[in-house]
Amino acid sequence: MTQSSPSALTVRRIAPEEHLEFIAGQRSVSFLQTPAWGRVKSEWRSESIGWFAGGERGEELVGAALVLHRPVPRLRRATLAYLPEGPAIDWSGDLDQWLAPMTAYLRANGAFGVRMGPPVVTARWTAAQVKEGVADEAVRRLTDLPPAHRDPAGARVVSRLRELGWRLQSPEDGFGAGQPQYTYEVPLVSEDGTPLTEDEVLKGMNQLWRRNIKRADKEGVEVVSRPGGALEDGDLEAFHELYVHTAERDHFTPRPLSYFRTMLAAMSEEDPERIRLFLARHEGDLVAATLLVRVGAHAWYSYGASSTKKREVRGSNALQWAMIRHALGSGCDVYDLRGITPTLSSDDSHVGLIQFKVGTGGQAVAYVGEWDLPLNRLIYKAFDLYMRRRSR
């Protein structure tokens, strides 16, 4: 969002089609802020809302958001209004002018509190910095390192949110009930906006990653990708079987096959190229599988799975490179590997995640995190207590 803040704004519900038309005019809006994501999260009530500014040509839609409404147990009409990685507004403007009409609208429609994750960057660290930090025993966390770049706009947003009574929810490890505060991203354009070539992106990777990509090719790993609405019979089932295997190995709870069926159907209906399935096979065996999501000029590595067998053929590296090439070919500005924890300590089990991602080159990125604004303090306090007990 680049336009300046209008002097007066109103917020009201908008149709999904109007929301999508607004998104189509932006370079980057999170896929968690698309109407399709509301259909994926079917256990929550969802709606699209828009910010309107008056002018000589009448009302103009200048901002939009997907709101997920989470009900309170025994108080079905009261909801927590959640805007994951949103809203899509001009965060460089006067935040009170943008947020006040939003919270007024949500309060009038039964929200006891609002939670949002502004898509605003506060700091970036280079791959070289992260690598040096992992090797340095004195460095325990990403935040122990001075960033290569601090974004003054991010600092201003954090300061203003505090002044307006919002409460930071992001925990120390960057992962909470919502979305991660820290991500790892590979820029696909230079600082002046010129698209990078495949060779330039490849040169930005470390030697091990380049070697693994070459090895996968030499071993005969074959990668295919298909739009989510044009999968062949058995594709999604094969992905899910490997995904469940990965969950058992890496000790996380897998989502059911029905979740991915809903996700692919909803996103593909919204845009045929919104989501793609990538499959890597070696001599007929599925060795890795991933889902790529794209909105505008932003591409995300969403879900991944890999086989414990045949890891030496480097199917995961082959898939990442195939997704990066696809993002480049689609004119994307960034390839987003999603969340990391800020830990750099070698004795932390999470450090392997950032070590894998740092091999792509790119940069670690800190966002402002998720913030809550209580609208009904009594219900909000009860809900907060309920969520804390659930997490124990």
C-alpha cells in the first residue's frame, strides 16, 4: 500500500468480488487476507471489509481485509475478530484514521477484541549475518545481532500501536497461536526493482545448496508441478501420505486430507494460479512434495513433505529450486519460506530450520508481530484466560 492516508474513512462489509478486485491492484497481499482463506478456515465466521474514502469521483475503496471471527465458548455472539497478516491498508499513514473506523465497525458487530498482524517489516538480517551468528557461541538469538537494515516505518507502527492501546501478542520464540513474527525470504528483484535472473539467484545460495541442486539433477530427480485445480488422480493423496510420514518423523500434528482438499478447491476457484502442487520423484518414488501459494508478486512456500528414504538424492532442494524458478517466471518480487524462530543457539532444536533456509541466500525478516486491542475488557480477559489454560 503506497497511497497516503485520506482525511476521512468509513469501513463496511464488502463482497468477495470487490475484495478480490482490490487485491488484484496490489503488488503484495498475504494469501491469509484473501476471501478464499475464509473458506479454508470454515470453523470461523469470515467476512471481507473495506475502507472507503470520499472524493470528487465519489467513494473509493482504499483498503481491505479478511476478518475471521472466533466465537467465545458459551457466548456465541461475542467474537475475537482476527485479521491474519492484515489488514491491507496504508501503514505509512495516520494509523488512528485507519484503525478507529475498523474497530468501531467490529465492535458494533459483536467483537469483544481485535487481533491483527500488520504486514510491516521492522528489521532484516543477511544470510551471512545469520550464518555467522549460528557459528558464534556468544550469539543466542537473531536479535543479538545488529540488523543489516532497520525499517523506521516499522518502528513507528510499533510505537503508535502502543500509544493507541494495542498489546503485542507475539511470544519470545516468534510463534504463537497466530502467524510467525520472523520469516525467511529470498528477494527476486534487486534494490532498484530490476528482476533477478536464475543465475543471480542461484549464485546467492551457499555452496552446499548449489551442490545439492546439481546432485538432484544428476541423480535424475524429476519435478512436476500442477495448478491446484488441475491435479491428476492420486496427486493430493500422495502428497498427504508423505506429509503424514514427515509429521511422524518430525513430531508435529498433521492436518487431515480434507483440509488440503478444501484449501486447494477454495484457492483454485478464486484464481487458477493461486496454489500449485510440486512433486519430486526419483525412479518412480515420491521423495518430496510441496505446496506453493502466490498472490500478486509474492510467492510462499506453504507446506512441505519429504521421505526419510533416499534423502541423498536431495529431492527437497530440487523442489525449492523449482518453486523459486516458478516464482521468478511469474514475475514475483519475493519467494517467502515462511516462519523461522529467532533462535541461533546450536543447542536449540529449532536452529536446523533456519540453517536449512539460510542456504537459499536471502534474508531473515522481522515483522511487527501480532497485536490485540480489547474492546470488551471483561470478555477479553475471560477469553485470554481460556486460551492460556488450553495452551498448557
